[in-house]
Amino acid sequence: MTDTRTDASETEKGAFSAEERAAMKERAAEVKKARRGSKADPEPEVLAKIAEMPEADRVLAEGIHALVKEHAPHLTPRTWYGMPAYAKDGKVLVFFQAAEKFGTRYATIGFNDVATLDDGTMWPVSYALTAMTDAERTRIGELLRRAAG
């Protein structure tokens, strides 16, 4: 795999990194496909994206996918900026971002504003994830049930 990370000077200038540009291109393709009104089942595309990931990210993404199917089966799998995501009423509720995607040291599971995770006036919406143990499965399952309503 080629390392496409940009140096700090490029991102400091306000330019998008190669990874960010690639994600924007993937999102544009997703929007274009949606405008064409594709009725195909989106799950195979999500599973294909997961299968392309390096092993460490793939194991985590497979775990997230299984947990969504178990705890929030009414969510629709789809891709979002080229990442596995799950939507409620057409809006992305939760997504997985592989560590490799942007060259970070950990993967993340994130929740968008349609997730009902509200807890007072401040709450987390993104979580670093480096392993999928029983403790993480339990916590993520709870978050999914709560977020999906």
C-alpha cells in the first residue's frame, strides 16, 4: 500500500490532504448514485468496503456491522465518504472510520446529530477504538440502542 499522507506544511496551508480529497470524491460518487435512484441493496457495498480494509480495521468494522445488525437492525447500511455507515430515515446515524483511512493511530466509531445520545448539555459523539473485546461490544451495543431510539 502506498503511503499517501501529506506533510504538515500542506495541511497547515489549508489544503486538503490526499485522504480528504479521496473521501470527498467517494462522497460525490455516493451522492451521484443516490440521485440516480438506485434500488439495489446497499449492504453488499458496505461489506465490500469492509473487506478492502487492512486486517486490524476490518476486524473492528466487522464487529461494528454485526453489532448494528443485532442492536439496531432497522438502520440501513450504506457508505458515507467511503466508510461503512448506518442510516435512519435516510440520514447517517453512525459510521466507522478506519485508522488507515486518514493515517491515524486508532479507528473511530462516530455518531451524527440524528443519534439520540443527548446527556445534559455536553456528550461524546465519537469514540476511539483499538480493539473489540466483550467490554467494547457491550458499550457499543448500548450506544447503538440508545442512538437509534
